Amino acid sequence: MATTGKNATVSAVSIQDVSRVSGLSEPTLRYYEKIGLIGPVPRDESSGHRRYDSRAVETIEALSCLRAAGMSVQDMRAYLRYLDGAEGNAAEMRDLFLRNAERVAQEIEQMQVRLRYLQLKADLWAARQDGDTARERQVVQDITSTIADLR
């Protein structure tokens, strides 16, 4: 255990340990502290190293999950703000997660179009390799229609 300047006891969890547990890099953890996503982290008096308490680690783990889902810093801020009001903010939380779910669904659709394009290009080269001009013409038509979806 380490103590803060106010002699309050906190868990002696280093930034390396928090990074390992959360999957967030040390620079990201410092950045999240700098922009206020996580509160100021107490420092070990002797070394000056950050020492995260269990509440900070819990918040960081939640932020890690939100980031992995592609949530913006702005939405992470909103999540933390709504979390403080918990039950009174249920509608806001629902809307926040629905909005992000819709964003992810759109990203998945875009990725499916990209996948289709790449598969068609492989089919094109397979047709050329096989000397199958009829199949090549069909694949070119399919690629042309897929390209419109890429934009």
C-alpha cells in the first residue's frame, strides 16, 4: 500500500499493472487522466509514480471496453456523467448505447462491402488464371456494382 499526500491509503497499483489489466497503453492512461476521463491519480510519495485505487481501475476497465467498442471520448465522458446519476439517466444511457450500436452496425455494413469487393477481385484473378473469359466478364460486372457501394 502507498499513501497520498493526505495520508489516505490507496492500492499500490502501478500504471504498468493497470495497462496490463485494461489493455490500454500507458500513454493512453496518462492522456485519459490529462483530459479528465479519470480523476487525478495519487502518486507514491517516495517515487512519484502513479498509484491507482480500485475505483480508478474499475473506471479504466469500463473505459477500455467502451473504447474497444469504438466509442468516442465525448461519448465516454457522457457515459461517466450519466453513470453518476444512474437510474435517473437510464433514457440517456439507452440512447447513448443505441446510437453507438447503430454506428457499429453501419461500420459492419461497410466492412461487408469491402469484403465483397476483395472476394470479387480474387475471383477476377482466378478467372483470368483459368482463362475463363465469361466468368471474368461476370465478375467485372459484379465489381462495378460493388464499387458504387464502396463510395
